[in-house]
Amino acid sequence: MTADGQDLTTAFTNGAEHSLDLAQQHGCQLALLKANSPSCGNRQIYDGSFTAQLQPGEGVCSSLLRQHNIRIFNEEEISTLLETAGRKT
């Protein structure tokens, strides 16, 4: 929901599905996404109250990618992502 009450569920779901399609087309095994985003957060996300409150959980896109065996990292985990990517090459 936006601050004015608009439901964005369909937009978030469509975006996540498009991201998954692209990731699969390119053989993606790892993804770097934005921390805390309601779409991309992988550890916690904003609670939707527009008060900058975080809650444990993951965003729509992050969840969908993870369910398809794509490992998710955020910008605070870049060193871990690079270490993981180095082991995969």
C-alpha cells in the first residue's frame, strides 16, 4: 500500500516475476538487491507504516528468487557475495 492507500501488490508481483524470468534467462545463481526494500530486502523490510520501521522478513522479489535457488545478498553483504562468487567460478 502507498501512503494514500493504493494497493501495489500486482505491481510488486509482476516485477518479481519479470526479475525471475531475466535471472533464469541469464543463468543467475547470485543476486545483489537493496536492503530493507519491500521488494528486494533479504533480511528485513519496511513495515508499510511509512515511519521507517523495519520488521524481519524478505521482499517479494527476494523471496521469489530465493525460492528458485538464487542466493540473495544486499549492499551490506558485498564482500560475502564476492567470496561466494569466487567459489563458483
